[in-house]
Amino acid sequence: MRAARGVGIALLLGAVSQPALAQASRTRPSPASTPMVVDFDAAMRGLGFDPVTNDANRGASNAPNGIPDGDELALLGAVLASPAMDLRKSGGLYHGDVRAAFEQARASATIDLKTLLSTYPTAVDVTAGYVMLGQASTEAYGDMVANFGAPLKANYSLALAQGRYLAFDGDADGDGVPNVDEYRAHKAGGRVAYLRAALDPKINKPAPPIVGAGGNENPAAAQTTAKKTVGVVLYPGFEVLDVFGPVEMWSYVPEFQVIFVAQKAGTVRSANGVSVVADYSFESAPPLDIMMVPGGIGTRTELQNPQFIEYLRLQHARTEITSSVCTGSVLLAKAGILSGHRATSNKLYFSWAVDEDPSVDWIVKARWVEDGKLFTSSGVSAGTDMALGLIQKLYGLDRARLLARSLEYEWHEDPTVDPFALKALPASGKRSPPR
């Protein structure tokens, strides 16, 4: 069995401490005398999930629960691989019950995911594993597979009952310390240290409290650190699809936390008459890992707004990726962000973009353009293609295709294939159009 961070099956078996095994040997043995070895890391990768960074399960306030999914499933894997595991005396789990529940869940998943298994054969193990991690995990994963036409309808009752032990807020060894606190206390030692603590009631060191500005414990604070903050910068007169095409895609990326930012927090009216609430003002917004600037009729006003342009400059200096849709690239150009780079914009307003910064290599025939950490798309609907291209850059082509398929979106995967390019215009904005 291969595991994240180089942890193999031998180490997972060894993660159960000798005292725990000694206790298990004095109690009723499991009816299954052989280990059940399930490579959850490989199964996750078969679906395009990264077992090290993926934290899709829900915790407080629908935030990630704070334990990477690969480590959560490794806890289940260690129990399945240890037939002598019996922690009932301390109020913990029992291998026989866990194994029976997993076998039921796997049989049920085979029924529910029948139409997907030819393409994603590891989905059965992943599904059974996530269901074993409790109700919140089941709901989060169930929402995803339902988008593929495979809702979880079969019998998972035994698996769900094991959530009291295997969920992030469950207690596998019955020592009174939730699994998530065991993880926080021992994660510096890697996966093996976490599994050893989670499966030995004699190791019950709780995590130190996380103290907020007011001096109160804030355990939820640690649950958001793994996510990239994706900030969509709104302004009056933005184009709705420029925003919600990309947001629809990005909202399904577990590693992303999408927020709306505006000069002032509160309601922002779009060019289409629909109002959206900005979560943060420029002053209160957290640093953005990914910034996206939409286009719209309000672009012209914001070009004359020094506070808006300066905010783009400041955020761009620390972003991992800066992106735009439609005439949002004109705003980036005004801020000097695109100078000397390749970029694109809305075809109907292309000359406006060129005039704003002629030093930019403005590409006409492009659905979107990637240049370093810059992603710019052409008009309106092209932003959704760009958003998937960004996912591809960070998490791979299979992950982007999987998401597009789940949302029934026909993705233009090749950014140079642009059916809306005007033939009268040159391929690059640096050249003058023919007369």
C-alpha cells in the first residue's frame, strides 16, 4: 500500500501502539483473521484527488475540517489492516464492526456508482471510505457524485454508525480526545504519529488552544488554513456571467475559498440589475491567493478610481494567480499589471484594451491567455473556460475535465481555439489591423 508522505502499509500497521495491540489480544478477536489492505491514497488519485492537500470534508461553518482527507482515510485503512484491533474497553472502535461496515458500504457504492466505474474504477473504495467518515463527509462527497448522476441511495447504515469513531470530530480510541485534536497535537510527526495517537487511548494529549484576538479559543481558525483564498473584486456595473461563470467552477474546488471583495462591503449592483453582497471591503479583506477582476459597463468608471486601481496593484504583488474576464483586463492594464505580458480581452472592445497599454502583447484569437501567473480571458462566457484552465494549471487536466463533466459544461480546453475571434483583426494587438 502506498500512502501520502511515503507511509506504506507496514508503517500503518505499526502505527497501532503495542499497548493497544496487547489490549486487543486480551479481548474477543475479530472474525476476520486476515488484514484488509485498501490503498486509499491510490484510490483518491484515481479520481484526481490529492490525498495530501485535499480537505473536502465539512467542519464548523461548512469550512474544511482540518485533517487532510488522505490522513482521515488512512485512519480507516489502519483499522481495516489490523484484525486484532479492539478498543471497546476504552469506548473506542472494534475492527470487526468497522470491517463489516466498510464491506457493506463498498457493496452499496458498487450499486450506486455503476455507471461511473468503467471510467473511475477506484470510486468504490473512495466512496465507501468517505461514508465511513461520518454524516458531514457523506453529505459533502454525496453532493459531488450526485452531479455525475450517481446519488448515494443504497444502504450505508453500518458505515454511518462508525462515524462516531472515524469522523474528524469522532473518537477512534475512546480516550475523550476527538480525532481532529489528536491530529493537531501530533501532525508535526507526520501521518504515523497521528495514527498512533488516534488509535491508542494512552496517548491523549489534546491540541493546544488557538487563541484569537479577544483571548478566546477559536478551534475553527485552524480549519481554513489549507484553503486558497480566491477573491472576486466587484464594482458597480460588473457583468454577472463574468463573475458567476468562474465562481460556479471554483466553488466546487475543495482547496478554494471564494470570497467577494468591493471597495465597500455590502450590496454591489451589477450591469444586469442583479445585486451581489461583497463579503469584504478593501480594508477588511484577507490577502488574496487568487484574484479575479470581471468586466462590465462599470469598467470605465473604475478606470478613474485610484483606490480601486491601487487595490489591484497591492493584491497582485502577493497573489499566486491574478486573473480577469472580459474588460477586466483593461483594469489590470490600467494598474500596470499586464505591461510586457501576453493578455486578451473582449473582442468588441479590443482597441480600448490596446489603447490602455500598448506595451501588452494583446492576443485577439484566444479564448484565454496564460502568461506566468496571469490568466486573462476574452468576453463574458470565456471566463468559465479560463476558470477551468486555472484549475488545470493547479490540479491537472483530469481534475478540470472531471469538474466540467460533473456540471455538464462543454469546456473549450484549447485556449487558442476561439470561435468568436474577428477575422478582420490581427492575431496580436501589437500589429495594426489591415486597411
